[in-house]
Amino acid sequence: WGFMRGDIEGNLRPGDPITRAEFVTIVNRSFGYDSMGGHPFDDVNVRDWYNDDVDISYTEGYISGTSEHTFSPGDSITREEAAVILARNLMLQPAVGENTSFSDSRELDEWSRGYVATAARYQLLTGYDDGTFRPDAVATLAELVAVLCRTLETDVPAASDGAWYAPYW
């Protein structure tokens, strides 16, 4: 689909962690976003390779940064952060009430609980075999691309048939 590019040597490194800047770049390419309107992040310089993609993701409204004025572009993205970004892009409404989707749901931050619960309800995320989601674990490129590919191929209402199953998500 053209939304993935390797490093300078052409390697994708699927088992490596993915940064926040890399992830929003992939999301923007995947969903065809290109509108820019500016961003408030002091840690994203206009000369950085990811500046436009951070701007696009902020303008599209699916990211808000790690604080009011920081994006933390070089930080590895967590499974929790990635799940919220994907849920926002699908315009899913966060569930209300306690999240019982995973045995470690209480480890989720308040801002992510509803989104993770909704994404799990639609089987976008299934977690690990032991019933955990591991929200603070660093997401790998392979994990994120697998979920993203299924996201782009399937309508959310059809998810009840298991079409969005992704091992370890």
C-alpha cells in the first residue's frame, strides 16, 4: 500500500521498537492525511524529518503530545499510546465504566482506558495469551503494522467475526 519505507539500507527492522515520530508518519501515509496547520511542540524543529508528519497528526487531531508543548518524537511508542491513536483514527468512542477487557486493565492510564476497551470490543486488540495487554510495553514495528493493515482492510462493525484478530494485540 506504500505506507512503509525501510531505513537508508532498505531494512524495515520489524522486531525493533518504533518511535512516536515513525508511527505518526506511517499513520499519515496509511490514512492519506496531508493537511497541515501548525503544532505547539517545542521539541519538534522545522528541520526535523518528521516535522510535517507531526504537524499533520496534530492538525488531524489524533495526537496531543506528551505534554502541552512536547511531542517526544524519539521516544518509543507504547502499546497503550498506539491503541489510542488507532482508535481515534477510526473515530471510535471511548467506552465508559471499568475496562475488563484484559487482566491488567487497571494498569492503563485514565486517558486510554475507554479507547482500549472499545478497540478490544471490536477485536482490534486481543492482548497476550495470558490475558494481559501490557500497556506500557514498547510496541514493535511488526505489531503495529499488523494491526494497522487489519484496520485498513476491515470495517469496524464487521469485527465481531474476528476479522481484526492480531496475535499479541
